[in-house]
Amino acid sequence: MAPETSRPGTGDVPDFEALYEADYQQGSHMTPRMACWLWETCLYLADTWRENRDDPEPLLESLPPVARPFAANGEWLDRFTNGFDALATRIAEGAGDQEELAACTGEEMALHFAVDLAEAHLADGVIGPHDAAASALPAHDNADRDFDTMRDVLFRDNDVLILFDPSMDGAEISEGELDRVARYANLHPRDWFKPFAIS
């Protein structure tokens, strides 16, 4: 199922060329098409998680094991789902090409999901230059598909991904041994929605 390019409450498709092209020409990394595809994917994921709120079990498998019990709680799940909307809103406002795009650990995990799914959808032809929203945007060949650069640019670090690594069990414990050694922050699911400190 292709991501929706708009839905009730989102209004018209943003003018991604006006928001991103000039900055890209001056050395930023996110092309207008990349911004469009990430925006679409964030909206798609928000809808998907929201539509499955009452039976989220299949989606919970995508979360780190330590987060799954928390995701069974409706309020926690709603906050995580809202993270996709927050990311889409910032991308639609032109704030996509910066590591502050995700404002908390929950949004950081959501952004990893969005980047990975957008890359998979593009490879599978679910989204692409044929989209009505993307077809009118400037083409930048490989840069439009450079998700590795997006992973480098959009994240402060990849600490949240260690939650998938069984060998790093306990890293989420605040003031735990791994936390003290590596200075991890807000990895425990109860802390996922605490705002990052402004750098």
C-alpha cells in the first residue's frame, strides 16, 4: 500500500522545492524529493500505527524487546505514534536537514523506521519519481536516494539502535554500568519522550 500524500488535517502537500532546493544547492544534504518521500513515509507510518492501536502486536515486533511491554500501554503507544506526525510536521516546515529533526528518543526511533521504510518503498517502487508529489520536484539522481547520508545527517548518534543488540542488555538502565561508561541518555522506554537537551 502506497503512503498517502495527504490526509485530513495535513492540508496540501508542502512546497518541498521552495523549502529545500536552495539549501541543497548551497551544500545541505536533503533534496526536495528526499524530503517529500520522508514526509510521505512519516505520515504513512503514523496512520499505520494509529490504525493498529487496538491490535498492535504485529507492529510491536519492530520495536526493541525492552520497549514492547511499554507499547502495550495505549498512552505510551499514542506518544510514540505522535512522533511520526511530529517528524512529518518538521519536514513540512523545512527543518528536515538537521540532526535536531528528532526531539526525543522516541522520535529518533520513529525516524529510523521512516528512513528504513522510505528506502525500502523506493527500492520496491511503492514511492518514487512517478509520485504526483515528487514528479514536479527537481531531480538529483543519486542524492535523491542517498539514505546512508540521511542516516549520517539526521541523527545525533545511533545509541537507540543498541536496544536491538542482546549483548548490550542493560544499556537502557539509567545510572547503570553501561550507562555510566558510555554516557547513554534516555534509552529506557519510560524516558523516550523526554526532550533532548538543546545543544
